[in-house]
Amino acid sequence: MKDIKFMQNIRQWIYTFLLILTCFVASPIIFRQIWKTSKDVTPTSSRKPPVIDINSTGTQPVETTPSTENISGFIEENMQQATEQATTEPPKPAPVFVQSDPSYFDDALFIGDSRTVGIYEYGTLKNADYFCNVGLASYKISDEYDENGLTIYDKLSNNNYGKVYIMLGINEVGNDFAYTVNSYLNLISTIKQYQPDAIIYIMANLHVSANRQLQGDMVTNENINALNQAQSEFADNQSIFYIDVNPIFDDTDGNLMYECSNDGVHVLAKYYQTWCEWLCKNTIPVNTPEETTTVINTDVNSGGFVDTSVYNEVPAVNDNYIADDPYIDYGGNDEWNY
């Protein structure tokens, strides 16, 4: 009996030993497989459910994570589109210029430097009012007086003008460009404040001759054109208009024609009449369409004027016109005053 029990105990001990040995040998394999499987499985809590648009139909696009490069390109592209949308403005309406007689200028004010003095002294628009001085500039106009001791504010507050013509800038081309343009804009704002119903004409600064540009200062047609371009941007073609007389007096290179000037800056006296005739041909009608006779131009940005029948060329002159014809000569200094 004892032998049988002893054999049972030995057998039980052997089974227990084999079981322990089996667990000891198999456990590393089991644990390794469990670790490998756990690495391949992504926890469900970290997954984001796809966003579904209930208003759309069809297969939803597969979600992908864009790279840094794609994100940067996307932002740059959208910023560019936003900038273009913000800066895009509707095109300005094209003005329609018509020909008027000199009475159109009876309620006009001309503001300008020595070139406007030339229109005042030698032109044909004698009923217009003038605020012009040699060396006049927009940044110092508030400190200037006319021949009667009146300031520009006196003129604007004591009169009712239907039109205001401005030509300023040649005495400022050597100044800081942004400051010059801002001063000009301030002048326009002042005019609008005092004369809200007036038509404002921005007159392009007259070019200088090729010889005048050789003096080596800042008075060059390149600088004049840059200033003219900036000033033209203030025209809205509704109450403010830009007009450019330069095609009348320019040579083929865009310089003031030698035959038109004795000093390379001002036209000869007799050509101010031509200038005034050109002004009459380029007016905006003011509630009196019956007074207009001919439509001159419908596109102020065309680089010239459609009608070139009479005033596109300077009248022929004789060989002795320079010696015989008076001209405006205001002298000048190192800072030039015109």
C-alpha cells in the first residue's frame, strides 16, 4: 500500500516539474509575441472620427496629413489671393472730354508754378482766377501769397469755383518722393474741403528739353514722369481728372521740343495760346451739354488724345523766332525755382 502511494507522489512530482519546465521554456516566446502584437495595434482612442458633411453626397476624400512644405505653399497661395482680392478695385470710368469755349473757365482757379504764371500772363483765359508763383510747391503753398496778398485758403473760402486746375511738382522732384506725393494729396483734400462741388483737373507737369536734363540735377523727365504717374492715381474720373499736355510739346523722344523753349523748361510765350486752346478742347461738361460741340476723347489712359487734328503739333515758326519772341525767364539758383 505504501509502495502504491509512494509511486503516485513521484508521478505527481514529475508532472509538476514538467509543467514548470514547460512554462519556463515557453513564456519568453509567448511574451515576445504579445509585445510584437501590441506594437502593431493602434489604440482606438487616438483615432479621430472622419468629419462627414451631411449636405454632401458621394465618397468622402481620404484624410491625409499635409507636409510642412504643402502647408507653407497653401498659406502663401491663399495670402496672395487675399491680397489680390483686397487690392483689386473696379476700373475707373473713362472720362469724356469735350471742347468748350473760353467762358468755361470763367469760374476756374489755376494753381501752379512759373508754367502757370505763363498761362496767366500770355494765355487767353483771362477771366479765370489764378494762384501761381515762381517756385511754388505743394508742400509750402500754405505759406504763399498771390499778388493781392491772399493765401490759397482766402481764395478757396471766399470764392465759388466750378473748376480747379493744379500743376505743381517740378520744384519738388528733388525732395523725398513719398513726402512730395503726400503733400500734393493734402492739397487736393483741402480743395475738396473748401470746394466740394468743383471739378479738379490734375495737370501733368510739363517735360523739360533734352539739353536741360544734361545739367546733372534732379530735373529729369524720368523723375517728372514718375511724379506725374503718382499724381494721376488721384484721379477718380468722376470729380477729379488727369490731363496731360505733354504730347502737344514733346519731341519723338518724350522731351520738350527745342523749338518750343528757350530755356528748356518753359514754352515760348506764343505757345501759351496753343496751350489754352488745348485746355478748351479737353474739358468735362458741367450741366450744360448744349454748350459742348465735339467729343474729344473717351480714354484718358490711352497715352494720348484721340483728336489730333489741330493741336497735336506746334504751329510752324520762322528761323528767327527765338530772338524775336519773348519768353519767360525767371532765372534760378542751385535749387531751381520754376
